[in-house]
Amino acid sequence: MPDTSMTTYTGRRGNTIAVGDHLRDKRDHNTRTLRVDAIYEIRADIRAACTVVGVDGVAIAKTRAADLTAVSLAGPMFLPTTAPAAPNA
């Protein structure tokens, strides 16, 4: 069972992610909005359990799980954002 006692992770560049944060892909199209649900260590790796809650800034009805390394989420390919807007809002 992974250790889920971590609530934050700070990357090499000083970027910090925390449980509850929303992050988005740093690209122009088909950008996912991720919500960080847990940060945990398994073996020698620190990972973040996330839920994809939006695509291109709009909330999606059918969310899905995504498990990423905390290093990548705290790196330059993800940007902090807010929760996505509901469709037709």
C-alpha cells in the first residue's frame, strides 16, 4: 500500500504541487485539467494520483484517473489553473 501521508511536493525548480491543486498541460490543444487527489511514495518514486476533470478548460462528465510522477507535475510541462468551467456555463 502506498504511503499517502504527503500533502505537498516541491520540485527541483521550486514549483510546489499540493493535494487539491488543479494543473493543466502546457500546450495549445487538447489540454487536460488535472486535480491532484493524493501524493505518495512507492518504492523510490514519488507519484501523484490525479483525476482528469476537464479538457480544453471545460469540465467533462466522465472523469478518469491519471497517475503521474510528481517530478513531471512540478516541472515545466504543467501550469497551475483553476477548476474547469461547467459546460454551457
